[in-house]
Amino acid sequence: MIIKRFRAENFRNIEKCDIEFSPGVNLLYGKNAQGKTNVVEGIYYFSRGKSFRGREDKELVRFGEAGFRIKLDFASETGEESLEYAMFGKERLRKKNDYKITKVTEMIGSFKAVLFYPDDLGLVKDGPEERRGFLNVAAAACYAPYIRYYSDYKKALENRNCILKMMQKGLPVDYRELESWSDSVAEYASHIYLFREDYIKRLTVYAGKILGEISDGGEELTLSYESSVASGIQDRLTVKEEYKKILTSSIDREIAAGVTLFGPHRDDLDIRINGKSARSFASQGQQRSIVLALKLSEGEVIKEICGEYPVFLFDDVLSELDERRRKYVLSEIGDRQIIITCCDRNECVGFTDNEIEVSGGKYVSSYR
Ligand code: ATP
Ligand code: MG
């Protein structure tokens, strides 16, 4: 997958831009607050259907303007494609290959990108919520129905929690309703479980290999799925039955807590280095290497499942890596497309195919 061109109008600090990208390593460099991340944000919008930093689309509108427009031209194995998104006040316009589409869900799925930005550096040390977020984004890019199951799960969970809250307060409830929501929770949970289980199994293979390559081969990385149900079950109905058993047997605790205590919303990705918990024992450098290995592996799994590499978007993380890891990234991903932002262009000397100087929302490209 290769981005050819990104255009934006009144997006963040960009009044108007038209940037062309090369197939290999593209560098966006410039001082702070000039508009490097804004481009990454605009591009990645088409992968997730929302911004990775703003909560609402209206934050993306250039101050003082009524709306914005972004457009991405890219080439995939299926041919040349384009995606466009615009918002003006309450109006939304979405286009795919210049034809109008109505739903966000129609917009996402065709353009695949892996984003690595400074917040990801905490993935190892942060709480399970961050790792679940990583799993959700990564799995959604690989399995088309994942998002739907996940949002159905959350809705069912909310309803079940509502009933548990009423029971906690001693209010009368309809037990059949509780039963029915428990069944839905277990049903959706079983799908999510199987996707996560499969995803982590695939991810482990690449992450272990890549970590070996960037760390002298002396460190062994193991990833495993930590879920309310024992990992390794293949049959969905068995998984569902397991979830139902847990929900039934823990009902008294759940009523006391007023929430559902078990399920995919409590899952974690256990990361171990040489058999020891990375969260407790990994050094700063090891954590960075693990996150880098996870991000590169995310791309490998997309390639394995979807048949082609995604675009790698590395926002401001290169300077966080030491010389050796930086070189690994720049040379090893050479056959894929990567868009990197950093302040100091010298960090990438000798490795770039296209350099774009960024200043005040303006982009000047110099192909090497
Ligand atoms: P850094 O190196 O610090 O990460 P950057 O080049 O990545 O900087 P961006 O995050 O792209 O910088 O932001 C550039 C500028 O965009 C900032 O000055 C910010 O104030 C401005 N900005 C953000 N949102 C808007 C908006 N809605 N309208 C106008 N300007 C905005
Ligand atoms: Mg930035």
C-alpha cells in the first residue's frame, strides 16, 4: 500500500496543501508546531475514520473557518484508490474513488496504516487499558467484523451493567432480562476472544523475531493473551459457554460491585522478556525495543492476513530510538512505505527517498 498524494484545506494549521509521497522513506521535518503531526493525523484519519488525537472533528477545522477537507490518493493491490472527507458545520461529505458514500464504516478498511507515536512508548508500562486499545486497533485492521462485534459487546455490557446497578441498589429487576443480556455479552465476547486469540498468536511470531534482530538476539519475547476464559480454546460455542459459566458463578460479586467483572473489557496482553513480566522488569530501552517490535509486527500481521503491507506512520518516535534501532527501521522497512516526522533532518541522512520541509502549515518537497 502506497500513499501517492495527500491534500488538505483548512485542516488544523494547514490552509491548503498538496503533498506527493515516494514509495520508500518519506521524511517530514521542521521545527516544533509547524504542521508535521497534522499531516500524519489527516492521513491516519482514513485508516480509523477518526482523529487519533482530537475527540471531535470540529477541533480539526482551522481556527476561524467553517469546515475542512482532506483527500488521500493511494495505490493498493486492487489499483489506484482515493478517499475524501469533508465537514462543513453539520454537513459531512465522504467519497471513495470519487463516488459519494454515506457511512464512516464504508470509508475505513481500504486504506491500511500502522501508526507509531510517542504515546505508544508507554504501551509496556501503562495499564491494561492501553494494551487493549492496541489490540482493538490492530485487530480491527485485520478482521473486518471486529469493530461491529466490539461495539455490540459494549452495548450489551452497558445494558447488563445497568441491571446489575439496579440489583446493587435493591431495586426490582426482570431476571429474564439479565439472562438475555448475559447471553448477548457471552455471545459477542466469544467472537472478540477468538479474534484476539488468533491475532496474538500471529503477532508473537513476528515480534519475537524482530526483537531478536534489534537486541543482539539475546532477549526472548513472549506475548500471551490474558483473558477471563483460559486461552487456547478454538471452538466458539465452547468459549461462549465458558463466559456464561463465569457470569453465572460470579453474579453475587457482580451485584455487589454493580458492574460486569469479567470479559474482554478486562483482557490484557501479557508481555514477557526472558520469561519475566516486561511491565515490572523491562528497562526503558527494552520497553522501547518491545514497542518498536510490536509496531513492526502489526504491519507484518496485516501483510499476512490482507496480502499487502500497510503504510507505516512514525510520528516523532525516531529520536526516541538509539542509533542502531533507528537504522534498523530506516533500512529494514525500505521496501515498504514509511512516513516519518522529526525535527532534525540529520537523524535520517542517507536513508530518505523524499524529504519534505514543514513550516507554518506549508510543505516543500525535495526528492533525493
Ligand atoms: P512538534 O514537533 O512539536 O510535534 P508539529 O510540527 O508536529 O510539532 P502539529 O502538531 O502538526 O506540529 O501542529 C502544528 C500547529 O497546528 C500548532 O501550532 C497548533 O497550535 C496548530 N493547530 C492545531 N489545531 C489547529 C486548528 N484547529 N487551527 C489552526 N491551528 C491549529
Ligand atoms: Mg508533532
